[in-house]
Amino acid sequence: MKIFQKIGTLFGAILLASTLVLSSFNGAYAEELPDYRLQLSPARQDVGNLKPGETFTGTIKVQNTGKNPFNYRMSISPYTVIDEMYTQDYDQSNQYTDIVEWIEFSKETGSLEPNTQDEITFTIKVPADVPAGGQYAILMAEIVNDENTNQSSGVAAIRRVGMLLYSNVYGSTRKTGSIIENKVPSILFNPPVTATSIVENTGNTHATAQYILQVYPLFGNEEVYTNEEDPAELTILPETRRYNSVEWPNAPHLGIFRVKQTVKIWDQTSTVEKIVFLCPIWFLFIILLLIFLVIFWIFTRVRNRHQERR
């Protein structure tokens, strides 16, 4: 009887494990193939220098990577940011978004079956009298057949996606910037180790800021971690400031290290190096308690000696 009970228990465990594996597989498959998924390729395009009076032609691919067909519509919006965290805004216009008025699509609407794509040509007609400097827009595609996107299925459709378009009108450009803030913490209670910075682009065209993080032991020059071979890089739009953080992802919970962050924009470089103490708060409490006990012991010994002398 015990043998049959063990066999039954083993069979039940195998059945439960199989059910869990199949359900997780089905869930992953559902995530990989939603009912509606719209994609643009590429997600970003830098067309480089545009000469006043010239015409530039580029392409963009609209893709249906979901299970159902849909109709789509193309549109163009200005691309700006509204704070140091680089919150994107597609409504506000300024002198760096005039390009929105210069772009035309080869077609503005279309239909796509699953696993198909349309290649759309966009033409930029640059006016002859525009000033030099950066110009930025976002080219968008949007699903428009709402009757087919049934949200009751529990699968969210990506309704609108965009491609960031960077460009620069040829001429006298101002390439200047500054590093407003470059900080490395001194004490951390939990990993990761994170260095922060704020970079300002004071020029009239976009710039690439570079962030290098290097970690050394307290004594020694052999790097524990570095992203020097593949530094973090961010685009900074003209006349904006951008906050950024770079982290050492696999930092231990306890240790003392020398951490150095180097930030670069144009010809400006800022380097900050600090000794960073990684210490869990409970360990810090124990250290403080031990220090208190040592001080209390010394105070008690001194007081006892004074009493003995009397």
C-alpha cells in the first residue's frame, strides 16, 4: 500500500510540474505574439547635416509583428524635452523643431497583414533661408482601426510608436557645453553603487555626452569594475540639461572602494573620485554599538581608578 501511495504522490508531482511548465510556455508564447503589435524600424535616425535649399530622402519601415491585421496612419510631431529627467514632449515647438514643416511622407495611411511591413519614404525639403543648428522631430505610426483592437482579450495593443529624427542644418554651429554636477556618494547602505551627473548643452546642435565609471579597491589600481570599453552615451539636445546615473550593478553589500566617474561633453571633461563605504545599516549599527561599548568601558575604568585613589 505504501508503495502505491508513493507512486501516486510521484505521479501527482510530475503532473503538477508538467502543468506549470505548459502554462508558463503558453504565457510566454502569448506575450511573444500579441493580437496587435506595431513597430517602426529604425527607432532612431540621424540624417546628419542638411544644406539649406536641398532635399533629403530617407526611409522608414512600418511593421506588423502581431497576429491580426490592422490599418495605420503616419504623422509628424516636434520632439522636445521639458526637464532634466528628459521627459519627452511632442506638443511644444521651438526653433529646433521647424523640421516638422519640411517633411512629407510617400503615403500617410496603409494596411498591414501579420508578419508584413511597408517601407515608407520621407522627404525633407529644407528651406533656403533657415539658420544653422539642430532640428528634431518624431515620425509616428498609429493603429487606427479601433473596432478590431478588442482590449477585453487582456492583450494590450501598442497603439502608437515613433522614430526619433535628428538632423543639423549646415552652417555656423555652436558646439559648447558644461558639466553642472558630477557626484559620487561616500556612504551606501545597499548596492548598487550609483554615480550621478547633470550635463548642459549650451550649443545650438545636439551633442553626445559620455559617462565612464571606474571602481578600484581601497589599496591598489586593479579595476574591480569599469565600463571604459563601452561607456554610457546619451544625446543632449541644444540648450537643455540632462540628468544621468551610472551604476556598478554587481557591487557587494560590504566593502570600501575608490569610485571614479568621468563625464565628457564636447571639449569639457569632469572627473570625480571618492572613497565609497558600502555598509548595511545593521552592520553600521553593530559598529556604533561596539564603539559605544569601548567608550563606556574606558570611561568606567577611568572612573574606577579615580575612586580607588580617593
